[in-house]
Amino acid sequence: MSVAFIKEDSAETASETMLPARAISAELNLVTEAGLQALDLQLNQARQAYEAASKIEDVNERRRQAAIPLRDLRYFAERVRTAQLVPAPTSTEKVAFGSTVSFRREDGRLQKYRIVGEDEADPKAGSISYVSPLARLLIGKAIGDVVSVGDREVEILAIS
């Protein structure tokens, strides 16, 4: 049989479907209860997407469709495995992991962020990672404290 009629995967096709692993932070994988639930959900979604892609008959298309779900499956499996659940803070005296902090910037803007794990952080939605520069400066501080953020200052107004 002529090679032209044989459907084989080429090394080039296989390499196109091998995506680099998602970067995993060297920081502790601290998570809130909601963050852990979100990781579990994302792991299950990646597993379902991979299983669906695995049912595709054409081997090249299967590899293409499975590449992203497989990469995500590995990432979220590792994040769930290494997750360290941090209970919600019991005090509002000092900023801690899981706290929501309201503060005023020098220019008068009021901002409010919840300090959460890296995978849960979404500044546009009002949450920042505990390893972000701002969160690192705020953790351990109390209402009324002024923190220098670069050449600017922020004053903590509330902790919840």
C-alpha cells in the first residue's frame, strides 16, 4: 500500500499538540473555601473536556482537541493536591488571608479588596492574591494604619 494512503501522525503534528505546562507558582498554595471549590470545579471541567476530546475518532483532531484540557487537567490536579485550606479569619482587628480590606489612596480614591489565593485572585472583581505586593504590605496591619506603596500611601479604613 502506498504511504499516501496511510494516515499516520507525523512528529510535526504531534509537536503541535504538545502544549507547555501551565506555570505553577513556587509560593504556598493557600486557598479560601470558595477558592478550593473553584479549583475542584475547574478540575472537573478539564476532566470532562479531556474525556470528550478522547472520544474523537480522528487521531490528529483528538490530539488537537485534547491538548488544552490535558494541560489544564494536569495543572488543576496539582493545584488541588497542593491546596492548603485557610479558615476564614475570626478577627477583624488585623488584615489576614481571607480578609476584605477597605482603604483610601492618597488621591482620595476608595478601594476594597479581599485577600485570597493566587488562582482565586481577580482584581477587577475585588480580590487580590496574598502574594501581591499590596496584599503583602496590608497583611498584619490594622484600621488606621498607613502603608507606603511605592512612593504613595494608603490608609486602612475597614477590615471585614
